[in-house]
Amino acid sequence: MTPLYLRSLIFSGCCIILFFIFVSKFHHRTIASTYHSTLDRLQGVTHEKLAYATFLAGTVAELDNITITEETFEEDKYFTAARLLGYHLMHKPSTRSQRGIPFVVLVTKNVQEVQVDRLQRDGAIVLPVESQPTGDWFHPTRARWNDVMTKLRLWELEQFEKVVFLDVDSALTKPLDGVFDDAGAGIVKTVADPRSPLDPDNETPIPERYLMASVPEAITHHQFPPKDGQFRHGHTYFNAGFFMFSPSSVLHEHYTSLTNHANVSDLKFDTACPEQNLLNYAHRREGPMPWVDLSLTWNVIRATKNDVKNGAVSLHAKWWEAEELQDWFTSEVSRMQGFYQGQDDARWEVENGIEVPVTTRVKRWAKRKVFEIRS
């Protein structure tokens, strides 16, 4: 039998090796970030205020008759999806933001307090919002879309200069930060003399500068990146589940003016997918604020294994319905739950003054680092 002192020496050596692996694999970015931020301060360089954002409504939980408590909130699939997206953006080593970009969750009034508290403990910035007013024309074809127009409240986030919005049923395979460096990510001037101008009698003014960048919506059976002919509504129509924008109260008011009609026949957009079609109309290619393309690699809807294999950075797919990626999503949800449970246990120990032996802490640390490296 190996002597106790030798086992202790071997264990200590393994911990030291794991420590240096962790430092070399992950902490170089922290050192680089500190160096560059210090240099920027000395040179007077300022950076854009960036954010990731999603939108969570309690509509589906109500339709499913789920009584939300701390024991049952995981039955709300969209809530679990929000936590998974947050885990990928904030915590998972292979996907989290390398720039410390915050994750904002807009929530409607029917999202329960216990869910808001959970998201905040996860690390998200949670902002309750009022419902977006609509006209009598608003009769969504799917009940789960009852609150979908409230996504327009995103444009009230004027504390940020640029925001990437992802639908709550999204997940990451890699860090997404590079999207802010994409050629299409610039704030630009509106078009002075567009082929399809504003309707001044019914539409409020627009800002002098704006940002709307996205990717066309792929069909179910597509290559990656999708090719011409593999977009559901052509290459000039984007899916409102992934886009980059610059918040503006002026623009929010403009969007609202597009909805202020009593009769559906007076609207300038199809109400089948109301907020998506409104945004596509407001940012039509021939209008004063045309949307621009981001690289197709940043996001794909109706995601497949082939998309993941070929480099899709973010996936827009309901984790509980994505048959081809079901095993991957199930594994990611389990990782997310295990990570947050570990955080909760550590927080509970601190709050209750529980003294954890150093050896136990070292074992936990080593186990966590092995897990992170594998992730």
C-alpha cells in the first residue's frame, strides 16, 4: 500500500499541475485584459458600453398551468432556457464573454419573483418592463406570443451603446464577443433619400444614426453557412431571434407609431409574426434604416449537428424540441444546473459560517478545474 505521505505528495503535485494548466489555459486572458484596460486608462481610451440581452415572459408557464415555486420553476422550459443562455454567456469557460460583457434579461410582470431572484443570483441583470401597448389589431396566431411586442422595450436600454439580442431559447458553442467586431456592427447614418421613405402623417421621426444588423432566417434543411436559396423568406428578411442594435427612445417611439392603427388593413406589416415583421418593415432594405448582414457564422436558427460541427457560434433552437441536438442540450442543461448548485452550496456555507476544511476546498477546486478544462 502506498504510504500516506507519498499519497499526499502525489495529490499535491496533481493539484499544482492542474493549477498551472488552468492558469495557462484561461488566465492569460485576465492578465491581457488587465494590461490593456490599464493602458487604455493611461491613454484616455474609452470603450463602447456593450450588452447581451434576452426577453423572458411568464406567458407559457401560465398557459401550462405551472405554479411557480423554487421547487417547480424548472418546469418552465423558457425559464430554464434563460438560465442556460446566461450560463453560456457568463460562466461556461469555453463560451463565456471574454470581455466581461453583461447579460440583461427583460422580464414581464407575470415572471415570478422567485424566478427573478434566481436569475439575479445566477449573475444576470434583470429588468422588469411594462407591456408594450398595441392596437386592436393584435391577435397573435400563437398564444405564447401574447407578450412578444414587449420585446420592443429593448430599445429603452439607452445605458448601452450596442446590444446583441438573443431569443431566450438560444445557446452558445463558442464565445460570441467577436460579433461586436463584425463588419456589420457599426452605428451608421440613416439614408437621406430612400426609395421607400417614411410616412410623415402616420410615423414619428427616426434618429439620425442607428444600428440594426442580423442574419437571414435559414430553412430547416440547410448547409452551414446557409447558401442562397436556403433562406426562408429570402436574403432580405431577418429573424428577430438574433440581432444587434443601438438602443434609442426615439426609435422605440417610431416602432410604436407603426402599431397605432385600429384596423389591421392600415398596418404596413404582416401581423403573423408581429414584432419580427414590424422590425423587418422598419428596417427594410429600401427604407431609410436598412438592416445589414452579420456573418452567417454568428447564429443559425433550426440548428443541426452539422451547424455545430462547422462552426456555428450560437444556436437558436428550443432545447426541449431540438431532436438532432437533444443529447447536447440535455448535457448542457445538466452542466448548468450542476454549476449553479455548486455556487449555491458555497454561498450557503459562507452565509451560515460553515468552516470547510482546506483539503475539501482543494479537492473541489481541482474537480471544478478538470470540469472546466473538459468544457
